[in-house]
Amino acid sequence: MFYKELYVFDSNKPIKATIRNYTKDDFDQLIRVQKEAFPPPFPEELLWNGEQLTNHITLFPEGALCVEIEGRIAGSITGLVVQLAKGDEDHPWAEITDNGYIRNHDPEGNTLYIVDICISPAYRKLGLGKWMMQAMYETVVHLGLDRLLGGGRMPGYHQHSADMSINQYAEKVLKGDLKDPVVSFLLRCGRTPVKPVANYLEDEESLNYGMLMEWKNPFKV
């Protein structure tokens, strides 16, 4: 099981945080965080439900992590293990994650796939998302997997889609000519781009594209 204590910073003030596996006792707080992070008009039926969370802690508890500050859950990150060959990465989010139910989790797989990362808005200035991603990198190493993979939204693309293709947009983000809220965040977390995928998820701002980004296990290169 995973348990880590660390300090994060609110401006210059250190605040103690704990990253650990979430359990059934945390379900109400996890759903609260999702509601805070994805308020209406985000469809409530797309937020975590009890069956999904039960599958997470039952099928792959190592990939079910939360971050806690002063006894309150501030965010979560969830993954599953799949078998994916290099170049075999065209898939929608719903298919690769079983719509978040992860019943396709493969203990013999080679890739830890990120299902979701969610930080309550009140805690986003603390850099918790980056620490949660780091915890998943450590899980990759601990389990001896080849890599971490996941798709990120590209919410800045709709502002430029009339003038450039998705590949041109991605190239400009990587060069620093444009900033994308999600892709740029993942770059700061140490992820590297694999490729944009069409019809990855229903998202008007991304025009349904997702950018697949990976982190390779440095001990298995």
C-alpha cells in the first residue's frame, strides 16, 4: 500500500499533506471533491459513483490514491493496468478505462493508465496535482511496469482550430508559442507527448481530441 507524508506550500507557508490509498470510508469525500471540481453544467452522472469507486479499491487498490490535508481529502488520482504495445494507442477514454469501472484491469499488463485526476479548486494553488502524478510514477517503478500513460484534454484548441490542425496546435504548445491548461500542466509533471487522438472524449473545448502523454520507467529503458 502507498503512504507518503510531505509538505506543500501556500505562498511561503508549509502545509503538511498525506498521499495514501483511498478506501470505502473516503467515498463520500471523493464524490464531494468531484462535485467541487466539476460543477454544473458538467453532467452529474459522469461523476464517480459507488460502484466505480468500489471497483477501484477492489480490482487495483495500488492505483487508487488520494491526498489529504488536515483530515480533509483535497484530491484523488486513479489508474488501472493495461497491456499496450508501442503504436497501439488509438482508443477513446471510455474504452480503455471501461467508463471508469476498470473491469478490464490486467494485472499482467505493462502500462499504468491514468483514469482520472481531480483536485478540489480550493487546493489547486498548492501544487497537489504534480505530487499526485509523482506518486503514480513511484507506483510504476514499484510494480515494475514499463510506463505510465494517459490522455489529457486540450481545452485551448477550440480557440485556434479554425487556423491550425491539432498537430500544429500541439507543436506550438510544445515550442512554448501557445499554452494549453492541461497539456502544459502535464509537461510540467514530467510527461512527454505520444500523439493526439481523435474522438478521445466528448469535450467541446478540445473538439473531442485528447493528447496521449507518457512517463517511461527510467529503470526499464
